Amino acid sequence: MTYTCEEINGIVCLVYNGGTRLSTENDINDIISAGFEHGANCIMLHDSALSDDFFRLHTGLAGVLLQKCANYHFKTALVLTDATRTTARFRELMFESNQGQAFAVFSTQNAAAAWLAN
């Protein structure tokens, strides 16, 4: 798992941006653990670090991530640079989640960082 911890306007953010693609619930647990270990308040995921199963909602992987991040109070942003990887159902999830304050999807890291910092 490849991640960095970055400070964004005084908030510590775990940025998961490569290495092994997130593909199992154990990977999600590792992200959550790393967030706690580094005192992070939020998580930023890059689509290049996510398996294709993440974008297929029937696998449950995205749901597990969103539920765990909500349970442990990690505000989470996804930087989606390759929208061709998404499914119609995932796009519905994106639309709904972008209305809330726990998870949102952005096309740039700067936009995601600005949202996380608010």
C-alpha cells in the first residue's frame, strides 16, 4: 500500500495514490489503520489506486469503504481522472454522495483537497 500524509489547511490527510490497488476489505482496513496511525482527519483516494471491482457496486467494495470511513469519521474524497472505469450505478452513487459531506468525487486533486479542507 502506497500512501502519503499531507497537511491541507491544518488538516492531516492520508493520500492513497498507488502501489497495490485497493481490492479487498483487508486493504480498506489497512487504509483506515494507517489513517489512525498518522492522526489523519480525512482520506483522499486516487482512481489509479483502486481495483476495477471498486467501481462495480455489486462487489460491495465501495460500500465497505464508505461505511468504514463514515463509522470512523474519515471525510473521504475520490480523485477520478478516468471516468470510463465507472458504471452507471457508480455514477448514481457519485451524484448522491456529492450532495453530502462524508464522501465526494472530484476530477482534480486540488478540488478534492479544497473540499476536504472545508
